[in-house]
Amino acid sequence: MEETPPCPECGGRTRLRKGDYGSFYSCRRYPDCKGRVDAGGKKKRRQRGKGKAAAKR
């Protein structure tokens, strides 16, 4: 099993998750505990005015 950092809120185990703004470790006890740790992965930034709606303007 992969080593993961402990939850900063409760000290429990975490799991690697992927979100819109990069990877992070979240507590396995979610939603009872909302602790999270940044995984240090690449972060995507959404750019305004670059999508299909902007092309119609």
C-alpha cells in the first residue's frame, strides 16, 4: 500500500484525489473530516474568454 501523509485535522489516513486545480490528499473520513493536503502536482488555471462562449461574442 502507498504511503500517504496523515490528515492535518484528525491524523487519520488520506487518499490521493484529482481536482480541477491539481492533485491533493483528502481524509478518508470525509465528510466527517474535511482535512486535505496539497500533493504538489501541476495546477491548472482556468482562463476566461477562451472557450466556445467567447467565440460567439
